[in-house]
Amino acid sequence: MVKHYDCFRTDKNVYIVMEICQGGTLNDFLNKTTEINEPTAVVIISQILQGLEYLDSLGISHRDLKPENIFIAERTVDGVSETIFK
């Protein structure tokens, strides 16, 4: 789970202050990975859906869901977040 510290907005942007995600984005992971096996894909998609379900329970819509906006907390040697498998 990534810690959220603060958020604020200006006239043009909304900013979210959170802990550093050492694993980069899902887009980074996909660009560096030639093949994702089915069990890994299932876990990644499951975690994304759990996050969206949580946001929905709070009445929040993401509105910009794409690999560049999905962060991986940390990476292992093979580039997959250890937290993905917990």
C-alpha cells in the first residue's frame, strides 16, 4: 500500500503527495518485459481492480486509468513488485 501524505490543487492542476514508488509505473514494467505469464497478469489485474473497487466505494472515479498512472511500490530482480504477490 502506498502512503498518501497530502493533496492540493491550483487553478489548473490537482497534486497528490505520496511516498516514492521505487518500482516505477506499470508502463515502465510493460516496456521492459517481453512476456507476462498468466498468473502474474491475474495478480496485477486483480490488484488494479481492488484499487478501483475501493475508489468506487468512496464515490471516486479515476477518469485517467492507464499504465502510466499505475505505480508499482517496489521491484524485485525480475521487475515485478513483491507486493503484487501478497
